[in-house]
Amino acid sequence: MNTAQLREKLEFYRDLGVDELYVRRAISSPASDVHVPQGNVNQGAALPSASAALPSLAPEGDTLLKIQQDIGDDCRRCRLCEGRSKIVFGSGNEQSGLVFVGEGPGADEDAQGFPFVGRAGQLLTQMIENTASKEGIPIRRPDVYICNVVKCRPPENRTPQPDEMEICGQFLFRQLMAIRPKAICAMGSTAAKALLGTKEGVTRLRGKWHKWRDLPVMVTYHPSYLLRPYNQDAKREAWEDLKKVLHFVYD
Ligand code: URA
């Protein structure tokens, strides 16, 4: 990445509402992180080396409200704005120890503006509440936080494209950094890919702990997948995954 491209990238993050970035120096000096205040982007700041990895997005004092305001009421940063009705930011307890991450809003979510309110959402609610109750963990769905990788409904519910995930993923990352839950549950391959940067399928990733930054991530099946007939084994496995997460967070 040359300096002009890097500058463009930094401006891109500033447009997303990210005021400060921490970038790691090239591998030769692993101990030193470089703080790049975004205010310097237009002032010819000393930019990090071309091999520096972007980003570690954690604006001081970031809140869900600020993130939602940065997204705005009529976000046009990617093509998903063209077909959406409502931006679906997320819902639940902002101080929750547990965040569930899905793929993107479907038709019901797009109409109502809240995540997981359709059929897959009903299943997710049942899974959370029944498992918690069976395991003697006193939580209900409103006690956790639920959001998606992309905040606008992809047309025909198609899988979000890499650029859409990159753009909207920055807001997801800020949500996660603002909440700093004890664990994240990534539901389905899009959430797993966004958080773990892997192309590995859910079948191989599920049931084990991974990390996003320093936060533990459990990967499991997406509830929509579990709604399909003949997925009994996957359902059983998803329940096992959820049990693990709930005990990890609430024991
Ligand atoms: N599927 C998702 O991934 N997210 C929702 O909010 C609803 C369905």
C-alpha cells in the first residue's frame, strides 16, 4: 500500500466516524504501536510504513449511541442502501456480557428496524431462553445484545459482498469494542468470516473458542440454517454451542 492509498484508507475510516487509529509498526519492531490521530490525516502526518496493518478501531469513549449517530439515518456508504427500508443497528442490553452476531437483516428486520425479529429470530429467542432456563441461567433475550455484520438488508437476502462487509464491519467492530462483552457468538459463516477473517466453514469452526482481538468468540450455525428441514444434527450441535457460551459468560 503506498502513502496515497494509505491516506485514502485513513480518510475512509474518519468518514466512518473513527477519530483515532492504532497501527502496528512493521514486524521488525513488534513492541511499538503507533498512534495516528485522525486529525492529522490532512496535515501531512508522518504515516506508518506501508506494511503496517490497519486497523485497531477504538475511539476513546465510544458508545453505541455515537456509533449509531455516525452511521446516520440515511447511510449511503455502500450499495445496500438502495434496497433497504430501515437500518438495523442492533438491540438488547448494551452492557451485556454476551453479543450475538448474525449476517444481515432479512425482510422482517428491514421492515421493523430490529435484528432477528422474523422466523430465524424467533428460533434464536427460543434457543437463548430455553437453553438458559434448562441450565438454570436467569437470562432472557433482552439481557444479551444482538446485531449483524451488515446493517442493511441485502437484496433477495443474498450473502453480503466483501466490500459491504468491510464498510459495515467497521461499525460492528466499534459496537463490539464499545460493549466489550465477555464473549461473542458468531452465527453463520458471514459472521465467522467477518470476525475471524477465515474462509473455513462453520462445521469446522463451531464448538471451539476463537478470538476476535482479545475477546473470545464461539462460532455456531446461523438460526436460518437450523430452520431448514433435516438439520437435526446441526440443531443439537447449536444447542451444545450455546450451552458452552452461556456457562462461560454467566457462571
Ligand atoms: N438473519 C440475520 O443474519 N440477521 C437478522 O437480523 C435476521 C436474520
